[in-house]
Amino acid sequence: MHWAREVPGPAYPERTTEMDRQAMETPWLAKRPVSALRPGDHGWLAYSGLEERDRVIGPFVREGLETTEKVVYVTDAPPDRLPGLGSGHRIDVDAHRRTGALRVISLRDACLDRHGDFEPARMVDTLGREVGEAFDQGFRAVRITTDHSWLVNGPRRSDLGQVLGCEHRVGDTVSPSTMAMAICQIDRRACSPAELIALRDTHEVLVEVNPEFDDGILKIVRTFEPDGLRVEGELDAARHAVFAEQLSQVNTGRGRVHLDFSRLAFIDLGGLHLLAKHATLRPGGEPLVLDHLSPHVENVIEMVGWHRLPGLVRGGDEGPRPGSGGVG
Amino acid sequence: MALEHRAFLYRGTDDFLSATVPFLTSGLERDEAVLAVVREPNLSALRDVFPSADPPIQFIDAAGFYRHPVHTLRDYQTVVTASAPRKVCAVAEPVWQGWDERRTREWIRYESLINAVFENSGARALCSYDTRTLPPRILTEARRTHPLLLDGGLTRSSDHYVDPVTFGSGFDRGRRPERPDTAEYLPVDGDDLHPLRTFVSERAHKHGLTGQQTQNLVTAADEVAANALRHGTPPVGLWMWQTGDDLICEIGDGGRWRPGPSPLTGYIPPDSALQRGFGLWTVRLLVDLMELRTDRNGTFVTLYSRL
């Protein structure tokens, strides 16, 4: 077992932990974009659809292989159908499997007993073995991921207590490790909100997509449920173009687009103009919904009056935004 | 329908009631949206005359309504819009006490702007001026800003009336405030205004503006600077200093910029953020007073925040 062995030199720089609305309610939870994940992170991804899943797990897998880390994916899906590995990604799956950098392990081999039922102890043993081998093979880190949706929904569903117990043991071993990091995936529609919260709370890190843009002043993050963007920091004239570009990327589909402004500290007047302009161009006349306005942004909008911002409507104010924290 | 904008020069409460009561009564009879935005003691006197009018008259204390000309005009416009399709019938009494010279001028300018903003509203406004207490200069200006006068029981057109565009252009030729050598200076180059916002915010805080005032000033200065970078001529710079009870933030460039397309752009409340002049109008909304001056040194926008 080499979960917590020292590796020479710092493989990863110091990280900063970002708190958000969700994290403030559950202070043990940190939220990180997938590329900021580090060894010791036992991460949680409750995805709302395959796009969100692929935009988190894809980079997780690819960046591991590109930096000669080991990737362990417990799944029954064929390797070339996995996020980040399918056609369109220039990753030689077979070559990575031959060198041992990519381990795609079936559920039967990883965590099922003779009867085909989930056996938590086997899962923990399997992961421990993979990490140990990775150390012996000279990998500096191991990235582990699996999708738990089948455990809570479907013909082979397991007792929730068993799943939670398994997660605790995985967490107990990943968290102190200087080599291993894990993302446990679940389709948020696979179980009840209460079950989702119980599962989420066995993790320390909420994993989300990488930001679309981040220059230290303005940060734009894609959100999936609801469809839209989380805009953080300061939106000003120098950053209108990049914001407009991102807005037009999510502005194409049907249905409402939501902008989470809970962490938008400043918006310039040109930014309001830009929002109204995009809103009037929305297909089907659906408005742009502004959620969780920060006091400053709300003050400016109230002063000019919502009616001067055609196509913009006020959205939710209270509680965590659905999709931001792992429960729906 | 045309606006009926009358200045009512009155002498004392009895005289005030003698014209305003029939005026409000006529509004009720015509099923107009009737309001009285007047000062005490006139407000209480009117309330006593109409204890339970049906439909009701909206009574508003002018002391709260007339605090900032841009806000006041915006709020009147909200009333007119919300009342449509009914027309508005309003007795108004602007507040002239407590303003310095620059702010007094701004209030006078806004009295003139009413003629443009509500030009086709069909509204009827009786603007009351107490001849016993107001300085002669205010009464003189009232004759220039109102096309109609009600004086001594008679309504007649004002011989001194000046249209709002002509009226405003005279105001813009006023002098800029004296900028002391101790004014703090920030050159504005590049297009990233983050350092400018930090500069303004720190100084606003240091001089004692409230958090809300500071954020409003930062938003206003950011807009003016972005505008100068876009339409002005380098060099663009920002100065801040304190004069009396005002913190002043001035942004200048070397060009000769005029808001367009109309001389009233930025004064008339825009219908939406998509209209020209939205930025300039909102800047005026955000700070206590904004002045725009063009002289041989360039174009200067001066933002005043009351400490």
C-alpha cells in the first residue's frame, strides 16, 4: 500500500480553496475546477447530463495521460467510449493501456462478488492495489474515477449504507494520499435528493468544469442545470468581447439561459447594454435570467429600472443554485 | 397630446389653494391620474380640502421627491408611464432651498427638460412658485422654463420661454471647477479600467463616501473613462479632489466630444439600455451631479459626490 508515501519534490503547486454558497453551508466541501484537482482530493461530480460529465471527466482523463500519470477508470463501458478518449481526441488508447498508464477495469473485476453483487471491500482493495502498482511503475500520481449511478438505480442497485460505507473508506484512503485523486460520478437523476446529499457528503471536494475564461479579474464558468454561465469578479469594457463570445455559446439553444451573478462584484454600464442586446436576440424570445444578484449589481439595475433592460428578468435569490453544489 | 406646463406664481397658502384646488378637481372630473407633489404646509392644506377623494389623489411630500433632479425626472416619467392610458394631472412644487449654485442650475435645467421629456404625454402640470420666499432669480428662470404662466388668476403664455435645447446649451458654457494642485491624478491608458476602479474606490473611501456612494461613483467613473477611451483623444486622465462638501472626480481627454445625436442625449431618460445616451443618463443618475464641459484644453466630465 502506498497511499500516503512521500514522492520526491512537489508534483503540484500550492492550491487555493474556493468557497461558494454551497461550501458556506457545508464548510467541509471545497469546489474546484477539474484541472485544479490534486492528489488527496476525493472529488464528487453529480452531473446533469453527458455534456457536463464529459467536460469534467474528459479533461481529468486526458490531462492524466498527457502528463504521464496513471488513470484508473472502473467501468463496463468500452474504453473508446469513455469521456476524453473517444474519437476526436488524439489519444492512443491502446498504447496507453499497454504501458499501464490507462487501466480500464470492469465492475466484475473491480468490485463485484461471485454473485455479481457489489462488494465494497473489493472496490477498496482494487483501488489500493492499483495505486500501489502505479507507485512501483514510477507514476507520480493516479487518477481514479467511476460512475456510481448503477449502484443507486437499476437492477443491480445496492444498499445505500453499503455505498456510503465504501465511499468513506475510499475517502479515508485517498485524502491522506500524496499520489491518488478520485472523482466519483453520479447522474443526479439516478437517485433522490436526500440520497444525493448523503453521497455527496462523503466527499471533500466538489468538482466542476474548468472555467471558460479567467484572467484574475473576470471568471466565466459554464453551468448546466440551469443552462447558463456563472460570472464572477468584474465585467468591464476590456472584457465585453470575451463575455459576449461565451454568452453567444450558450445563447443558441431553446429554453431559458441563466446567469449566476452571485459573485459578480462589478458590472459596467456597457455590460448592461450587452446583456440587453443579447437578450433581444434570444431565439424564441426567451429572457435571460439573472440569478443571485450581488448587492452592487442589483442596485445599478434597480436604479435604471428593469424595464430599461428588455429581455432580462430577475431569477432566484435564495439558497444554492441548482447544479452548483451536487444536489438538484 | 401636448404637455400643458404652467408655472404658478402664488402668494401664500390661500392663493395657493385658490388655483390648485380647482385644478386638481378638474383632473378628477376628467378621470386623470391626479397627484400633488408639494411642500408643507401646502401639502397638509390640500389634504384637508380633499380628505377622501374618490378616485384618490396621490399626495407626495416634495421634500422627499425633489432630492436629485435626474431621479425626480425619472420618477415623474414612471408615474406618467404607469398611469397610461390615463393622462396625468399634477400640482408640483420644486424645492429650491439647500442647493449650491451648481445644483440650483441643474434643477433649473431639469425644469426646462420637462418640456421635452413629456412633450407628447398629454400631462398637465402646475408648478408652484412661492413669490414671497423664493429669490427673484428663481422666479425669473421659471418664466424661461415654462411656456405658460398662471399669475394673479390669469393664464398667459410666457414671453420669456426658451425651448429646452437652447436653454441647456447656455448652461454648458459654464466654467469648470477650479482644480487644485493637490488633486490626485491617474493617467488612463490601455483599455483595462480595473486600476482606475481601484484608484477611485480607495480615494472615495478615504474621503468618507458611503459604500453605496463609492460603488456608484466607481461605476460612473468607469463609464466616463471607457467613453473617453473610445470617443476621446489621448491623453485621458482622471483627477480627484475635495472641495467643500463635495468629492470631485474629473475625467478629461484632449478631444472635443459632444454627446449625440441630440443635444438632449443623456438628459432624456432612455426607453432602454439599447438607446444612445443610456450610459450618460445613468452616470447622471449615479452621482449627485455631472457636468460636461468642452474647452480649448479638451473635454472634461466632472462628477460630484456629496460627502
